[in-house]
Amino acid sequence: MAAVILIAVAAMLVALQGGSGRAEVTGASDTEPVPVPAGGGPHADGGTHSDADGAVPEGGDIGTVTEVDREFLVAVRQAGLWEIPAGRLAQTNASSEAVKRAGLHLMDGHAELDQLVREDAQLLGVEIPNEATAEQRRWVEQLREAEGAEFDKLFANVLRASHGKIFATIGKVRGATQNDLIRRHARQANQTVLDHLEVLEDTGLVDAATFEEVERAVSG
Ligand SMILES: [Fe+2]
């Protein structure tokens, strides 16, 4: 058990030291989520993936993928598929500088997380979609049609509610998964979602009703 933990920690350190250019919020990112081929990827072979961010914890368990693990990867993929467009819309439609800044964090955070989820889904043989959910696509359309103060308010509240709910999901996944790759993925997603919660709260535009909505959703 101790050896497994040591190996997993070592793999995380390697990943963190890799030249992935993470965490710089430059505003220059225009990365679109890259489509994934239909039919999912090959099952984990553990031996061909050598770049730092995609390093598989050697000797770790990546063979057990539960339904919760699968749903988690799908949710991370779909988060990127709507939050990157939403963040981009903030750059043109928002009036608040804090909302524009939150949008930049969304674009950068999900560009990085989307690359990781595509790699991990392929390694684990999990099929992930190329389209956000119908609800998420509706949110993007609502944002596209809003501007100024109306956009700012909508953006802060819709995105804060969504992040509050997935933050709770990540805790469940991290607590229960037996899969070392999913553990690493949950760690990265947790950091990204926490950053997004904070920049959205920094807008000062999140209503009490939004927090209450999240409370009902996560305690249900
Ligand atoms: Fe996010």
C-alpha cells in the first residue's frame, strides 16, 4: 500500500515538473476543445504514453473504471465544451473587468483540463462526447444574447452554480475511486474548479439564491 502511494506521489511530482506551461492566465489562449474520434480509445496499455502530463502512475491500478469514474470524465469533458465558449463570450459581452478575468481563467483552466481528459479517457478506454449537454448549450446561447450588466450577472450566477455542483461531485469521485489515473484527474480538476469558484465569487455578483440552489443540489 505504502509503495503504491509513493509511486503515485512520484508520478504526480513528475507531472507537476513537466513543461506543460500550466497556470499562467495570459488571455492569449484560444484553444478550442479538440474533437475526439468516435468509439473511444484503446484500453490502457500503460506503456506508450510518455509525456509528463500524461504519465501513468507506474504499477498503479488503472484497470478498474467504475461508472462513477466514467461519468466524471464525461462531466469534465463537457465542462470544457461550454465553459471555454462562455469564457470567450465574457471577453466581448461583459462590462465587469472581474467577469472578463473570470472568463480568462475558465478558458485557460479548461484548455489544460480538456487536454488531460482526452488523454486519460483514451488511456482508460472511456468514450467522451464532443458536445456539451443540452442545458449547457442553452446557457451558452443565453450568454451570447446578453451583454453589459445583464451578461455579468448571468455569467457569474450560472457558472457559480455549475461549479458548486461539480465541486461536490469531485469530492465523491476522489473519495471512492480505486483508479490511480482518476485520482490524479480528480486532483487536477479540483484545483481548476476551486480556482473558478474563487474568480466567480470575486465578481461580487453571485446571488444568495445561487448558493441556495447549490446547497439543495448537493444535499439531495
Ligand atoms: Fe470551470
